[in-house]
Amino acid sequence: MLFSPKPFRQLLPLLMGGTLLAACQSDPPTTEREAVNKEAVVKTDADTAKTAAEPADTMGLPAGSVPTIGSPKLLFTLDDAHNTPDGLALAPNGHLILSVPNLADNSQPASLMEIDGNTLKPYATNLPVEPTTQKAAPMDLAFGPDGNLYYAENQYENSKDFKSRLMRVEVKNGKPGAITTVADGFALANAVLWKGNTLYVTDSQWDLPDNDKGSAILKFSLAELGKGTVHLKPKTKDPHVLAMFSTTVNETGVDNGADGLDYDSQGNLYTGSFGDGKLYRVSLKPDGSLAKQETLTLSGKQIPCVDGLIIDRATDKIYLCNSRENAIEVVDLRNGNKVTTLAQNPDTDGAGGKLDQPAEVLLKGKRLYISDFDHPVKHFANTKSDAPHTMSVIDLP
Ligand SMILES: [Ca+2]
Ligand SMILES: [Ca+2]
Ligand SMILES: [Ca+2]
């Protein structure tokens, strides 16, 4: 361990060396860094043997079934302390904020990072842990009309007992300040989307007593989030639930549902299901309540899995991560929902910017930023989490 009077003062060792800075703590941990440092993480021989005997997946997708399409480029290589990049948000100053939940190896604390042009630096490194899991797990994130940054937490891999939260990072002059819980009781909070003064959040595991394949879009008003923590009522159609979905589980065994989330030029919401790839359009009444939800019929290629997505409202094209097939797909909402594959790679480690299980996309100008999540489940093109940990970009024509 290295000790430093100013944590993360030096970026290069953080990004290149993977060293963790320890804090001397005698009180119970309140941040994940403290919790991790207290845990004295030791990898035993038994752990190593288990990993060797049980790879993430020995099946993958059939050899030769995954083509190479397009040529995504490498944006960043992250160190082992940042092993699972995920959510992306565009900040008011034009920088991007990246969440790093470290789900592939969460012995490393989660954090938020800042992308400024071609540099990547720490943004918020001391995220508050959920009290019972002692983990922070930031997923998607978005800046609100109040200038603050909101991120969803995925505690589902730590606890199935609705421990996930919606967090607010107070931002002043572009710098992060206090981080507080604005809503709790999610199962697997995932995507975060602001549209006007309304915040929409997908919960990929919003199960009901009679449906354990449930997921949902929930909504919150800015005014409500300023009045203290909202406590959702798990396993109910809580008043914050805007729309519910049900996953048809396939051979992957994954029942995660609503995942990525954005809206088109007409204000309709779109989300996609991680477990079965269905794409949904949710239209709203003028008062913001649900008018209709429908499953899109796609033309051309069918998509088996939808992770993060973004809509270019100038063209109404959806750019989405087909996590399972290691691809970025484009769905043209103005042309019969025609699907074309923008980029795809067979199983890779991500070197050189090749796709390594893309989870999130963000479009800024003509540049599509891609987080390579690299944390597979069975029957995915990506068969294992591996270094290098990467971000890719595609410059659109
Ligand atoms: Ca479920
Ligand atoms: Ca990798
Ligand atoms: Ca990989």
C-alpha cells in the first residue's frame, strides 16, 4: 500500500499502477474506500482454484457466429482498480462523467471519473456505501436541471433485498460535493434520464409477488427529490412506477429487464430488456402519466439483448449496446425500426479498442463513446473479464 497526504493527487500512478491508497480508520467505515481498506482483501489459493476451475462461461456463442464489423478505436485503458467502466453522463461544461462500479472485481472500490478531451481523471472517489452491503455500485448517471449529478446504484449483485438507491452528487463550479441518498428501495436501479424536471430510472429487477421476471421505469419530480429521501415500496406497483415489463428468460438464464433509457424527438421514452432484447416505446400523456407502452417490431436483424442506449434526437436513431453479441446496433425509428450493426467483434480482451461487452454509449457531436463493461454471463460473445479494461469510441460519418 502507498500512503499519500492527498489521495489521488497523482493521476498517473492511479491509472497506470493500480495502487490503492489506504486511510487509517478506527471508526466504522462510511465510504467504500474505508470499507475496502478495512477488509484486508486477500485472495486465497482456494479462490484462485475456483476461478480456474469455473471460468465465467465455457460455452460463449458458437465459433464463427460473431462477425467483425466496423472499427471502434481505443479511447482509454484503465488499470485494475477501474475494472468495470459503465455509465456515462454529459456534464454542463462538456466533460463526461464515467461511473466505474467495478462489478467484475469489487474488491476495488467503485468511483466516478471525469473525461476531459483525451484525459481521464478521478472525479468522486469516496462514494458512500450502502450500509448493509458496504459497497457502492454506481451505474448510469445524469445531470439534473438543478446542476447536480444523479446516479443509480446496482446493489443487486450484493443483495437481492431491494438495497439499491438513487444518489445525488451536489455539484458546485463543476466539482463534486456531498453525496446523499434521494431514493431507496430499488432492486437494481440502472439507467437514469432527466427530461425537463422529471427524472426517470429503470429498475431491471422490479419484481412483484406474482412476477419474479419484472422490471420497470420509475419517475420522480425534481421538487419531490428536494424533500428528503423517497422510500419506494418494494414488490408493489409503487406510485412512482410509470411502466412495467416482464422478461422472457432464454438460455442465458438472465431475467434482468428494462435497462438503457432515452427519449426521441417526440418525447416518447424507449427502454430495452437486457434479458430478452425487447425494445419498448412508452408514450406519455400531457400530464406525464402513461399513455401507452408497446413492444417495437424491428426489421432486419433481431436483437437478443439491450444494455445502454442513446437516441440522436436529430435523426431519431437509437444507438444501443447489444451486450450479448458484443455489438453496437443502430435502430432507425424513422425507417421501420430498421436495425444495422455499427460495430461488432468476436470474443476479445478489448485491446486496441475492440468491443469487449459494451454496456453504455453516449453521443457527443459525432463521437460515440462506449464503455466496455467486460463482465459476462453465459452464452455471451464475451467469455471472460480480462485486462485491459477499456473505453472505445466510434466517430460517426
Ligand atoms: Ca427477477
Ligand atoms: Ca477487457
Ligand atoms: Ca473480455
